[in-house]
Amino acid sequence: MAKAILKKGRATPVIRRHPWVFSGAIQRIEGDPEDGEVIEVYDAGGNWLARGYLNRRSQIAVRLLTWLEDEGIDGAFWRRRLERAVSARRALAEDPATTAYRLVHAESDYLPGLIVDRYGDWLVLQFLTLGVDQRRAEIVQLLADLVAPLAIYERSDVGVRKKEGLEPRAGLLWGDEPPDQIEILENGHRFLVNVREGHKTGFYLDQRENRARLTTLCNARGGRIDVLDLFAYTGAFGVYAAAAGASEITSVDTSGPALDLARANHALNGLGRAGGPHSATIIDGQPPAGSGSTDTEYVSGNAFALLRTFRAEKRHFDVIVLDPPKFASTRREVESGSRAYKDINLLAFQILRPGGLLFTFSCSGRVSADLFQKIVFGALADTDREAQIIGHLAQSADHPVALTFPEGRYLKGLICRVW
Ligand code: SAH
């Protein structure tokens, strides 16, 4: 098998099982392997270290798959890795209140470049690297055998593939075409997901546990609760808040189609009062908590501008959710991204009622949890408010972070009580 020989002094991360070998760490490649091929990694002294797939077109030249010399990268290897990821989600699989979650979280499930999300009977995949893209047929067949879904759909229409020399790709991989909208359950709430055109693979599954925190805190409040869900996408945080008895939900997003689904999702749960009469879901003869008692408003627009408008109008809220898109994708964007995070958090602090709650997030991997907290502090310092952190949030447990791969922690959030 072909070999990559590392430069002197560059073996430590590999020995510590970090899954990436950067091109700059490689002294030479022997044996003329094709990109995508599995190669052996040796240190400068000729000691075998690990085995992984190569892509010279990427700055991450090798993604490591095993550190055991006798573990071959064959069909049984991929099956074992997939089985382990699936078995780690058994508790979720057995929870009737949740039918959508991440089954495979790439590097942190020891399957670099592969994302597998489950939406009920449908699987949606992303092949983010050449190494897994080339093995797509084998991976799809293994998942079909292991999970027995109705269909497997691909949503590899993402920019990061360019770094691997790959074009975006999307479409049916196995089974029957999924419907335009798949209905899922998350903690007992119903959501419609468009896996063909939705963001990521269709839904922000990584926020499931954080949405549950919103439920707990709304339940604990009592009284009138006016909620501002900024960057609402298909309204998931708002559905949880409404079910927990919120009086009014204002959902803001720039995407019209996302807000249409948000409206549909609120109605599906029998929660919204806007948009005319609707039939609330009756369970055991009782309307669900909060049924039909929440006023809903959907605002298609820029969250930055709207926050300024609300401030000027002296419009106040009891709970604000700030879940913006990635503001810093590269190291160079960290500074401008930090300013954007500071801006929205500052405005949110200013329009919260005393005792109000701010759920604030960053999904930029480049912005560490520590930096994010400093940015939120910087925002507070420019107001005359006080705030206490009452919760540190992260991506849900089906999006694990391998201890050997701290880069896997991308979503971080804070719950602040604001005075
Ligand atoms: N909170 C959502 C996920 C948010 S993803 C959930 O739980 O499902 C980020 C969202 O921000 C996307 O829906 C995107 O359309 C929206 N967005 C991006 N820039 C925006 C802006 N400037 N103002 C308002 N929404 C924006």
C-alpha cells in the first residue's frame, strides 16, 4: 500500500488520534496512490502510525480511519463503524417522541466526511470528502441493510466539497423518492421537513436539547411570555415556546419559504392563532397545553434591522432566541463575525424586559465557547443592563464531539437572565 511519510516532529497529533493530517505535515508520498485511496501513515523514523484516505487536492491531505495496524479498511470496517454510530443512538431510536436525529456525525463518529441524518423512515446523507464520496455505493448499501429506511436521499450540495475538488450533488440514492414534506416528531412536537430544499439536510437537529431547555424555562415562568424567535427558520423554537404557554411568538427570518413552513408547523401543533381559524389537535379529549392560545407573527426580514426597529418602537420581549447562521466560516472572518454577534446580542439585551431570558447561539466553529462568551459580555458592557449566565449550551448529544477532535464542537450557546 502507498505511504505518506510525515516530516520530523509532526507525528504527535497522529499519535494522539487527531483524524486530520495536513499537507504541510507530510514529507513525501511513496507509491503513487490515487486521490481517495487508503494509504499508510509513517513517522519520519519509519514507524507505522495510522491509515486513512488521501486527497492531495485538500489541505487536509489524509483523513485517518484507524490507528490499529491490523485493522483493514474493508466492507467489515465500514459496517462496524456504522453499526457503532447507530447503536450509540439506541435511546433516541426507542423514544417515540422523537423520530429525527443525527445517526452519523462525521469525524466525531470516526467516519470522516460522512453525515447521516434520520427523518423518520428516511435517511439524508452528506458526503463531504472525496474519500467517502468514492465509497458512496458501499456506504448506502450498508445503511440500507442496517437501518432499513424507505429511502436514502443525498444533500451533498454544500460549499465545503469544493475544497475536496468535488461538485455539489443532491438526489435520490436508494429507495423511493421522499415526499415534499416529511413529518417528524421532536420531543413530541410535530414538524414538516423539506429534505430536498431545506437548510443542511432539512432541519436543525442539533438544537433539539436546547429547544427542550426553552420549554423548561418557559414552563417555570408563568404569567405573560412574549417571545422573539430571531433566525427562526421553520419555527422550531417558537413551537416549543408556544406549547409551553407563551402568549405571543414573533418569528423572524429572511427566508419566505422557511417562514411558510414555520406557519404550517405552528398550525400542525395546534398552537398558532394567526392566519384564521384552525383545528387544534385534540389528544385524549384534551387540547394540548397552550393550544390556540398563542398569538403568532411571522416577519420576513433582516434580524439586524428588525431589532433596531423594535428598539426604536420600544417593543419589549420576555424571551429572545438568537440562533443566527455561521457569521465566521474562516479565520479571517472571525473579526467581522464577532462584530455581528456583538451587534445582535447588544440589541437583544436592550429590548428584553427585566428578568427576561436570552438564548444566544453561535454555530461558527472558528468562534470558541470562550470567545463567544467574551463577545456576549462585550455586548452587555455597552448597555446599562445586567445579565447572569444560567446555562451553557452545546449541540445535542447525537452530534457528539470526539475528545480527539475538539474542532467537532461547533455549536455553543448561553442562556442569560437579563436585568
Ligand atoms: N433557529 C432555527 C435555525 C436557524 S438557522 C431552528 O431552530 O430551526 C439560521 C436562519 O437564519 C436561516 O433560516 C436563515 O434563513 C436565517 N437568516 C440568515 N440571515 C438572516 C438575517 N440577516 N436576518 C434574519 N434571518 C436570517
